[in-house]
Amino acid sequence: MIRDYLCAGTTPRYWRLSALLMLLYLGTIVLALVYGPRFAAPSARVAAAVAPVLPVVGFVVLEFRRIRATDELRQRIELEAATSALAAGVPLLLALGLLDGAGVMPVRMIFASPLLIGVYMLAQLWAHRRYR
């Protein structure tokens, strides 16, 4: 049952590209967090810091392609899930940022993407249940 709504439109090629992007993402995160501060040149530190953005953009493109390959109902479910995740995720990230800014609790923004992905997956479950 989970496969029906979390894996709709996936193909073996999708999973291969997803695994490759995940490996690239993990490698660039290590580069950014471990080795990035060690670079002497500021331009090298900037390049290392923003390197994880490229695999994330790859994931976005991969998801758009997956969604476009599905039927209209599935596209509507994905759209509702995305807008619901946006509506829930932005205030959540804003609240965490404000708590961090006020010194109430330290929040590392490196956790923003996994948090938004989790919110999106919950929104997918919610949207899928609406059309059962």
C-alpha cells in the first residue's frame, strides 16, 4: 500500500538516478561540512558550501519528471501534497529560525531539507487518503 502513493511513477531508472544523487549529496555534504572550512581561499569555501545544492536540484528535476509521467489524478495528489507541505513547512521553519535567532534553542539549518521532505511525505499520505 505504501508503494502505491510514495512510489507512484517510479522506474528502475528513477531508482538508479535517485541512488546516484543521494551518493553525490552525501559526498558534497561531507565536503561542505568537513573539508569546506579547511580551504584557504574564500571562493573555494563558498564553492564547497553550496556544492550540496546541485544534487538537491537534481532531486527536484527527477521528482518533476516522475510526477509528469503519472496520470492526472496522481498529479493532483502530488500538487495537493506539495502545497500542503509548503503551507505546513514554511511556518515550521520560520518558527525554528525565530527560536534560533532569539537564543531559545539552537537550530542547525542543515536539517531544513530532511524536515521538509518528512512534512511532504506526511502530506502525500494525507492527500492520498482523500482520494481513496
